[in-house]
Amino acid sequence: MGELEEKETPQTETQAAQETLEEPKETDKMLDSKKDEPKEKTPSPQTSKPATPNAGKKSPVPAPQGNSAEKAAGEEIIDIPAENGNKPNGAGSDSDEKKISKEEREVKPKKIPIGGLKLPGFFMKNKPKAEGDGAEGELLEKDKEQAEEKEANGDAAAATAGKEGEQKPRPGLGQRLRNFFVRKPAADKEQQKKQLTNGDADAKSEATAEAAAAEDADPPPKRGLLNAIKLPIANMIPKKRGGDDVELGLGKAGLASMETLDDSLKDQDTVDRAPLKSNGADELKSELKDEKLAAEQKLAAEEEERERPVSLWCRLRGYKCSVDDALIVFGILLFMLLLGVIGYVLTHETMTSPPLRDGRYISTVTGCGLVEGVKDDGAFAFRGIPYAKAPLDELRWRPAQLIEQIDDCWNGTLQTHNRSTVCTQRLGNGTTIGDEDCLYLDVVTPHVRYENLLPVVVLIGADTLAGPSPGILRPSARYSRSHDVIFVRPNFRLGVFGFLAVEALTKESHPHTSGNYALTDIIAVLKWIQLNIRNFGGNPQSVTLLGHRAGATLVSALVSSNKLEGLYTRAWASSASAIFPGKPLHESERLNQQIMATLDCQDAACLREASSEKLWAATPDTWFQFPATLPQAQELTNANRHEWLVLDGDVLYQHPSESWKQVPIQTNANQLQQPRLVMGATAHEAHTLKLRELHANWTAEEVRSYLQNSQLGALGLTDEIIKRYNATNYAALVAIITDIRTVCPLLTNARLQPTVPFYVVTQGEGNDKLATVDADVQAILGRYEPHTVEQRRFVSAMQQLFYYYVSHGTVQSFDTRRRVIIVEQDAQAQEDHDHCNYWIGKDIVPRFARVD
């Protein structure tokens, strides 16, 4: 301890006067007491540790030597330099010791660097200074000045070294999650523990060591996928601190700073021995012991509190939740709920749906036995299910009869994998195909279940009432799945097999009627749906009829019949004929007597014995032909043109227009007895390849010439029509024909029904920009191929109109004051169709309307 700390600067007069007024220091009292002893003691040769970073760099000065008795005393005496700044001689002679005055002698307290002692939970930063020890006060003031000087120089490590023991507030859950994804340097815990145990000489060297350790540390290892999921969840749970954390100063008990240390510790080799009369030293020791004991008790209580098991509820209640934490927890709960719902739906779907055989085939039940379908494009298709008895032999030209007897059913499971045979029909080129045993139907469903039943769409398609059928109206498995509907496509009889009305057949039937056998087929299909569609996942209370061309004509006629009451919910007719039968039954029988003469038959038995080939050959060609061009003069003279539909008195007992004109009747169910129907057509429905090929490029002169050679030219309307339609190309010519034959006659029928919406598709395609007859149905069933943005918007608008009507029974764009809906890129309602008013005013419509 003989090392000289530093040179003492000369005192000023003010400082000297202030020292004279101060109370004698503890060192002075110790020196006074030593004079009373018989022998003078000399300090033992020791070397004190540097208290500051600069102190450790000075050369040590040997302490005065003494005898063995003085060494045993262990008291440490520091020589204070003289006023002139000269250092005292290191010799241990008595004469040198006598030269040192009482004011120049002072006890050197032991200085211990930061971190030298570990006192968990023992903080003395704000403790008031002990009275009577001036040396400690001087040292504290000196350290404070050094800390301020280092802080001014920008040494952040030294300024914060004394605060390492303080506990930082625990960040919130959201902050911990955000900090997890921030790249940070790896923390070397072993190096930190070593530095905290050994202690650095000063804060600057400690910061330098930490920086060196951070540079030497290996780069942080990459987190694996499991740790990336596990660590954020583990960081959310408060961790229980162990003993190592407390020892390293990471818990509530930190490192003891310089202010917490005192000369009252148990290190006897580094503590100055003072006499018993210490002017308050005993009280200071007692106070320090009490505080130390209290700190130990507090630490033990905290340790016991940490070891005590805490319930999860208490931990949750004690956790402070921020807004970020609440949002994260809410997101986790929402994600778990979503997983639960998906699991329930998948499990419930598996439980309520029959199992698949070989991962492809599925079975369900009908009124006549089990049927097995096949998986097709994400949906299930049942093709060729019989819905009525085969119309052969005695059942030819009789109303369709449902299969009700077990003898007419099948044994085991009927495999309905392949497409059924179509009914016998005549194609456009004159050939005949199909079979009379044809009363089958196809069902396409996205699910086979008994809950969450889906709407049913019945497809009635035919180009003409003689065929071909079903045309393009075939069910789409993809749209069945995407729009959650069930498609049912039945076969029905066509031509003479479906509409022949002759006197021989009327006499033998009961009630006495004939014709319209195809309408009885469709009625039988609707009855089968009411009995069996639930087994396919369909809702029998939501059945929509979708008819196209001749099929739409059948639908429009059926919805006016009381035979359909309770069998359908709503109907959609696309490009139907506006001409319905108006002749009485006996008049139709007389006109059809020609086929009896051709077959040389006099009764019904002879007709049933004739083959299908003979029957098609005996059918007059005029029954298949109808003009699809501009009106001609000969049409006015041919009043006896053939009509396949008849007023049979059973299915159709009056003209449909008569039922439309009737005032709606209120029923017990508070429903209106009124056709629930949507009617529409395309703007270029009359387009045919034959008409298009009449001229390679339809010019304005060619269009004028074609108009002039028609009945319209004979009436002198050519110039008016060209001006109204701007008829200079083929598209304008086809629009004129379509308005006369289809659009305006249908609009006339729609006006008789105040609640029936009417639409016209005008979105064109191809080089001529034509809205062909199949455009609307192709868009509904997903077979329309859009090539432009406008066409894609048209497909979306058409599907929205139809499928919303199927699900809700209303058309979104419909307004009773603006009843005509123009469907181009979007569906827009307008008040009326001006061209139709022109044709009606000229008595062209409905006189020349198309007849199926």
C-alpha cells in the first residue's frame, strides 16, 4: 500500500480556510490514537491496486519499512506528498516519519473495481454517505468526476457500466416477435460470464473486450424451419429465471457497483484497521450488516417466490397485453377456428357422402334401385338412368308412364357410366339417328349428400321439334361444381313419335286425345325429379327449366299448363318460337291425315306395327322446312303451314297467350298463378351458313338488292329499313331477319306478361361480330370462348343473370318500367326496343314469326 496515488495540487486560501472549520477526519483521529501507543508502527510493504485507469500505469513506490511488530499490526499508512510536490523518501527511518505532519497522513481505502464482488439484490447507489469518513466521500466525488468526464468524451460503455445490474422492462409480445426477425449479432454468453466474474479495470477496457468478443464470435447459425416455428411461440411464454441469471446479474440482483462497496467487508487484508473509537464506524458497520441481512432475506424470499408454482391463470392475469399482442392472439385464434371449420366440413362431407369405389365410382338410390355413377371433372355423372317405361309397341304414341312396378326395375346396381342413346330424330341433312327406347336422363352433381341441397337445372334442348336434340345443351361438370347446381338432361320423343295427332290415335286413348307426347315426357321427368333428386343432393323445391330454341318453345308452352303445377319453380327460355298452336284438335288431325294415307293405315294398330324408318319416310318434307330468311310473298298464301304442337285438351287446353292475359288468381299459399319465366334471344339468331355463303362479301348494294326482292321490298320499305338499321353489311341484314322472325315476336309475348323479363344479347364474335343463336347458352354453360376483354365481361354478365335467377328467382337488372335488358359487355336495362315498335306498326310482326 506504499504506492503514491497522485500529486496533490496546492490548496487555495479558500480551501484552506474551509478545512480549518471542518471536523477532524477519521485519519487524524487514528493518528492521534497511535501517538499514545508505546511503539510506533510502520506499514507493511504492500502494493495497492489502481483505482482508476491512469493509476495502474504509474510506477509503484516502496513503502517505509518497519519492524515485525508493526507488520503484524496490518495497518496501512499512505504518505501524502508535501506542498512543493516532492515525493517522500521510501526509506523507513524514524526521522523521515517524523517530518510528515498529522494533516499530511491519510488512510488509503481499498478500491475494488466494478464487478469485483457479487452482491445479488444489494444496491447502494442512492444510499446516503456515512458520516465521519472523509476518505470515502473524496473517493466518490473523484469517481463521479471521472464518470462525467468519460461520458462527455462519448464513452457510452463507461457511462452505462454501473447500470448493468438494473433490470430492463420486459418487451411486449409484439415487440418480441418483431425483434425475432431482425438480424442481430450472436451473443457469447460464456465470454460475458467470464468478464462479469473477473471484472475489468475500467469501463473502457470492458467495452473494448466486449467489442473484441463480438468480432471474434462466429456468425449466427441459420435457423431451421422447426426453430422458425418454435422460437416465436417459445418467446411468447415468460421464462423462469434460474440461478445462473441471478449470478450473472441478469435478474433482479445485478452486479455490485463501486458505490455499493465499503470498507466494512470481510477482506481483512485490504481493510484499514482503525481504532475502536471510530466516530460512527461501528454504527456504519451495523447498518451495513443490517442492510446486507435484509438484502439476503429479500433475495431468499424472491427465490422462494420464483420456485413457488404459479398457475397459468395467474400468469395470464399478470401479463400486460398490448394492441399488437391482442392482434396476434386474435389472428392465431382466427386461424385455429378456420382450421376447425375446414376439418369439420371435410369430416362432415365424408360422413354424409357415400364412399367412392376404386376412387372413381359412387352409388346412390332411386325409386327403382341402386345406380352407380362415375367421377367426371370434379363432379359425379350418372348417365342413362331410365325415368319412364320404354315407348315401344303398345306404349308407342301414349303418354309417358313412370316406372312404378318392381317388375319393370333392374336387379342389383345399375351402372350408369356411359351416355344413353338419343331418341330417334332427323338431322339437318335428312338422315335419321337414335332409337325409340330412349326415355333416359343424365344427372351431373357436384355432391351426393342429403344435406345442403342444391338447385336443379333441367336442360331441354332441340334445334327443331324433329331434331337434332339436345344440340349444344349438354350438362357441364365444371360449371356444376363451380356454381353448385345439379344439371338434369332428359331425352324426349321428337318428330312424329312425339307430336303426331291423328283421329285413329285419339279414338283409342282415354281421355280422347293425341299429340304432345314429348310434353308428357318432360312432365314425367319433373315427377321423377320430385321423387329421386334428393338422393343426388338436389333440392326438389328449386327446379329451373332451361330451354333452348325448340326446347324453349316446349318450355314456354308447358309453363302455361296446369299439369306443371308444383313440379317446377322457374323457367328460362332462349330463342323460342313465338307461334303456339291455335287450331282445335280435330283441325290438326285433319291436316295430319296425309301420313296415314302414305302408310296405308286405317287404325292405330297399323301405325304401331310400322317401323321407325317407314314413319320417317312417310313424313312430308314440308313438316321439316320453314323459311329462315326475309319474309316472302308465298308465306301469305300458305296459311296451312305445319305445327307440331297441338291443343290436345289435356296438356294444352288453350293458347298460351290466353293464359298470360288472365288476371293472376290468389291461391291459398298466397302465390300468383302466373308463369315464372324469363324470355330472351340473340341479336343475330337468324344467321346460317347457307345465308352467309350467298355472297363472299355482303356489300351495301347486295344488301339493298336482297331486301328489294323480299316481301319488305314489295311493301316499299327498303329505304326506311336501310336507314333505320344502317344496313350496309351482313350483320345488319341478319339483325333485320332476327327482329322479324324471333326477337320482336317474343317481345310481343313478353309484353303480355308484366313480370316476365326480356333480354337481347348483342355481344358479337368473329369477323362479322355476330351474336349467334347459341351465344347466351354457351356463356351460361361455360362453352363460350372469349378472346377479348369485352367478351369475357359478356360471359360474366350472362352467367350472373342466369345463376342468380336460379338461386334467388329474380333477375338483377330487371325493372318493370325498363323491361328490355341489353346484354353486351354488361347487362343494361332499357325501356323498350324501338325496332320492334316499327315492325309491329307495319304489321310484319308477329305475322312472319318463326314456327317450330
